[in-house]
Amino acid sequence: MNFENKDDLLEDDKATIFLKKRNNRQSDTTIYGLAKDLDLKKMISYMRKHFNCSGSITNDPEFGEVICLTGDQKENVFNFLVNEEIYKKDKIIIKGI
């Protein structure tokens, strides 16, 4: 599946996967720092379907458009970004719990 538009990704871009707890059991996974040329609507649609979670695209004043998913999806997102060759392993940062 091709999630990129026409341009290739810049080499110095890094994606960040951030996990934060909402309360004792629930958490949210946020992905920011994604390249501007990625089709986020296709990506969020794929992630919601294959990770069995809900999610949305929000506009953050600091990071721009970010993807927010419910639950601990950091491993799923990491594997997705690497397997679909959107980012290399060394270009992905995982923060949080």
C-alpha cells in the first residue's frame, strides 16, 4: 500500500510515537513529526481497520497535523511505518511509557 504522494521523504525527518496514560487502564498513542506529503487520511483509515482501535487526525499548534489513536498502539505503529517503508527504524522515536 502506498501512503506517499509524489515526493520522497526528507532524510532528516523523524517521526515520533508518543504514548500517554489517560487513567489507570486507558492510554492514547500520538504520532507526530510525519512528513507533509503523506496521505494521513489513508494512513488513519488503515490503522483503525487493522489495529482495531479508534483514531483521528488533529491539528496541533506546535506539531501540525498529528494522528491520535486509542490504546497502546506504539508497537503496531512502529511495525507499520517500517514494514510499509515509510520510515526507517533509526528515523522513528518512541516516547512515553
